[in-house]
Amino acid sequence: MSERLRRVGVLTAGAGNPALNACIRAVVRMAIHCNLEPWGVREGFTGLSNGEFVRLSSRSVSHIIDKGGTFLGASEGEPFAGQSELREALRNLHEAGIDGLVIIGDDESLEGAQALAEAEFPTVGVPADVENDILGTSMALGVDTALNTAVEAIDHIRDTAFSREQAFLVETVGRTGYMALMVGIANGAEMVCIPEIPVDLEEIVQHVADAYVRGKRYCIITVTQGMEPDAAAIVDYIEEHEEEAGFGARLSVLGYIQRGGSPTAKDRLLATRLGAAAVEALQEGKSGIMVGYVDAKIKISPLAEVLEGKPEIEERYYKLVQILAR
């Protein structure tokens, strides 16, 4: 157990995420349970560099478990522009009497956590990224909610696609293909377009034409936000080749819709478990680590290993989409 741990800070950063508040709540209430003082950092790493701290209590986090986003605010992008910002952050933490910090956020946020840990400030990371592209956890916070949001949206889109006999391309959030692939499976999409498995425009038109020839009244294609060619270009190409494809094409961009909303029960449970585990790790004297979730258990991984790369897309899931679309 850490002998000097008295005050625990919590910081949220990264793009929008529906499960952050639930995780903050767990950090605060576990800290209180451990006789520690919980403090919040406002506006993420920007607030950390500016010394924007607020004392939190059990009442501070009442009635937020069902609210998306983060009541503390968040920063996005590079945590520290240089060593001077890192030094300011460390100075502010010490002046505020904060002895350990829980950082909830995406891969860039975890890079900030690693920088603080390397400067010998006790720091623990919690993965929160709807793209689910962080090593050391099978599921990051917000992913389940984002998946369910997309599934519900496409259920609505399918009704329109069926009525109008059209192809609909649905752009999901993410630089990697996880979200588009999982949503495609869950919605019975005819095709998914992800960066990890290149596909040309002619091949996409052929898939649409195959669906038309098989007698389908519509065609759903999920597309990763970071795909090249992007969803808009694919729609334009299908429209230009409508006679060959059999269907016209329309585009729906889910975007930030997936990054908000009330978190699912699964996300609330995961956020609670990881938030509590992060405080326990700090109390045990651990630093420079991330608490993740693997095989239904909490897994602790060094941040240095977590930041080494990205999880790989399993090609068997991509093949499953192709099989089940027939």
C-alpha cells in the first residue's frame, strides 16, 4: 500500500464517450471508501496544465451514472505539447496536494498518463474509446453503448431502405474497422468496408449488384469513418453506376451520435469495475499501468505495452459477414 496516498485526482480526456461519468462516480466513491480525498481535474489535460482542480464528494457524483459524457469536461488531442506543459502539470498536482491520478480516456490520453508516470507521479489509466482500439482490454468504455446506438439507428434506416429499394451506406465512428465490422454483423449488413481489408469501388458495386440480383429490396453497407475511399466517395460511385448496381445509394453518417447518450448496463458495469480497480491499484502503490478487462476479469497491463500498437481485426468476422449476407 502507498504510504503517502491521501488525495486522488480523476481526469477525463479524448473524444466523446458515453461511459465517462459512470467511471468518475466509481473512482470518487471508491476513493472515499478507502479514506482518500477525491479531486476532479476540469477540462482534461488543459485543466491539468492550468491547475483547474475541484474537490469532489459522494454527492458530487449522484445521479450521473446514467448520463453520457463527462461533467468534469475533457480535452482532446496531444496531452502535453512539450516538457514545459508536463512540468506545469506536475507542479500543479503537487501544489494541490494530489498524490495519485486516474486518467480515463483514449490512446492519446494514456500517452499522457505514461508521461506522468515516467516523471514519477503515480498514475493509472482506464481505457475509454468507442473505437475499441486499445491493447490490454477486450472492451473499452463506451464501446457497447456506441454499438447499440448504431444498431438501433440502422434498424430505422433499414425501414427506409426497404420502402425505397435503395442501398444505404452507414458511416460509423473510428479510424479502425472494429465498429463498422461489429455493427455490420449485428445488423446483418450485406457488406462492410474497413481499412484493414482493402476493397475497390468496382468490387463494392458488384456486391450491391449481387444483392439486387438475389432479389433483395435493399442493401446495407457499414463503412469505417477512416476508410479510403470514404463513404461519400463510395455513394457517389454507386450513384454513377446505378444501372449496373441496380440500386441507388444514400449516405447516413452516425458520427457523434455514437459518442453520446445514456450508457448501457454493460458499460455502466464495466465503468464501475474499472474505476474502482484504478483506485485500488493506486492504493497498492501501482503506477504506469492500465486497468483493462480481459476474459471477464480485470487485467493490469503496463502502459508501455498498451501503447505499443493496436489490436488486430480478426478476418474471420469479416468472412462471417460475407457468408451470412448470402
